[in-house]
Amino acid sequence: MPNSKQTKSQQAKKPSSLLDKKVLSRIAEHAVGWFSKHSRDLPWRKTKNAYRIWISECMLQQTQVATVIPYYERFLERFPDVSTLAAAELDEVYQLWAGLGYYRRARQLHSAAIRVVESGQEPFPTDRDAIAKLPGIGRYTANAIASFAYDQPFGIVEANTQRLYARLMLCKEPLSQTAMQAKLWEFAQALVEAWPVSPGQLNQSLMEIGSLVCKPKDPQCQACPLQSHCQAYQTGQTSTIPASKPKKLITDLREIGLLVRDSKGRWLMRRRSPTERWSGLWDFPRYDCTSIESESLAIEHALKEFDRIYGKSLWVRSECLSVKHSVTRYRILLRCFEARLEGAKTISTKGKLAQHEQFDWYKVEELESLALSSSARKVADWLTKQAAGEN
């Protein structure tokens, strides 16, 4: 018996089980109908080519759509298929990726292309499980490619859809919890199985509603095609669902960068090692001095580290610029000092260093073609402007 205190209106609004196949089918129908009228015109939606869809999905991870579009188009112009990507040097892949950040994605993209070619799966694997075995591809990306490219019935859960699902189902627990993730994936899978017409289009529709309508703040509930199915809307809880994420703890780091120029006017650049942040990218020598309070001691530490690695002493001329940048949970202040070699014209790239270190010398105009970390790019741009002012 319904609670006698509830009004008839409230009882009528009580939602049916969202895992009921008929309800799921209506949700899918409403979502796809809305998508056909309101979807954005995005280049990766104009193709069923799995390779191109894969590239877009990798680029869209933690990056805004507007930012991705020009990168996507330039990347495909140079690497139109998996074989051209596999045959390329990683440095060139980095160059075309520079600015998107999270460079591990580019490295894994290149590794995956090589594996596809070497395993004879060109132009791209068609089996969802085979896709999931490629480097850098998780459950969401594998399901997205399989559904978007091949219309295979696999549900998807990502930032936009999990927020939408949580509100539809009135999920009050943090979405990061293992049990909650399982519930979201179950719901996503039930949706595509209830709409066999076009799983890919349905997934695109749900993502688009999550992105454009069911926003994190101020969701546009009045314009939502799923309003009648949304338990959070019916109970006035859209502002509190999903539960807020715990605040990310930010660690402040301080680094000293040494801008070393040789007698030929070239700048010393080093490739970051596999164990470092921004692995494989080029950068100026820089050293962590977070634990050193004194500026003079921090500079001294950086010079000693340089001497230990390169076997050469430097003298510092002056601080020329500082760069602030953030990555994951770190907020970094990079202070750059121009320096000169003492008693040496250059450091030979053929010599043996105290530890494994790949480095080379570049003229300022050559820095433009290097795959640099985002902070190193800011320094390189500053050097380019300075050089233009000298001429």
C-alpha cells in the first residue's frame, strides 16, 4: 500500500524501474530523437572509420571538444591510417600532439598502431576484445569504438554519461565507488540492449545530452528529453547528484631551469627519460628544488646536479623568466636562469655522461620543430621573441 501521507500527484510521479526493458526503450527513443535534432556537427561523427574514431576518442580524453578539432584534422592529414601512424617516428607524433597535454596518450597511440600493423589487424581490429588489448585503450574507449564504428551493442560510461545515469537512477553515492561504477555500467549495457536499432547512435545521443543538457552545474532540465524518466529531477535533487568529488590535494613544486647556450648560440635540450613526467619530450635542464628554502642554495643545487650529469661547470648570468604550470595534482613554479659553460665551448653529444642522458644542441629557430613539454614550449617561445628583438 502506498504511504497514506503521499498525495495522488506524488504517487503518480513515482518512477518505474529504470531497468525495465520498456522503460529503457523509451529512454533510448527519446534520447535518439533529441540527438537527431540537436547534435553538434563534429568531424568524428561523420565517419564509421574505426581508426579515425579511435584517434578522436584518445584526443578527447580530458580535453575540450573545441580544442581537439584542429588537432584531429591536422593529425589525420599527416596520419590518414594506422599504417602511416605506425611507420612514423615517435618525435613526429609528439610534434602533432604538442599542446594537447597528457603525452602518454600520444605514446600509447603510436605503440597501439605498431601492434595493429604487426599483428595483421589492419585497417583496425573489429573485435571489441581485440581493441581492448591495445595499449592505452580501456573499457570505455573499446566500447565506444566498437559501438560507434561497428554498431556493436556495448554500453559506455564516461564523465558525461555517468552524471546523466546517476541523475536518472537517483544515485547518491560517490560515482568513484566500485559498486557505483558497476551499477552505472549495468545500466549503460541494459540501455543499448534495449535499443538494438543503432547502439552507436544511442551512445552518442546519451553523451551529447550529458554534455549539453545534463551539465554538472545548472542542468537544463526543462530542455531535457529524459526529464520524465529522471528521478533526480522528479525529487528536486539535480543540484546534489552526483555527489561532489573530494577536493584534489595540490602539491606545490619549485624547479630551477638552466638555459644553457654554447659558443655557437645553440641551446642545450635534453629528452626526458621514461621514468619522468612528460617522458620522451624535449626540455631544458631543470631540477626540483622544492625542499630548498634559500634561493642561492636552490641555484647551487641545480648547478651541482648539472655538473654531476654533464661533467661541466656553469656560471649563472641572471634569472630571465618564470613559468607557472599545473599537471595532475601538482602546481609547479619553474624559474629559469640563463647560464654559460665555464672553460668549454660546448658539450659533445658523443661523450659519455655520468648517467644515461639524451641531449643535443639546437638553434632558437629549430626549437619550433621539437616536441616540447608545455612549459618548455613557453620558454622556447620566450627565447624566440628575445632572438627576434636582438635582430
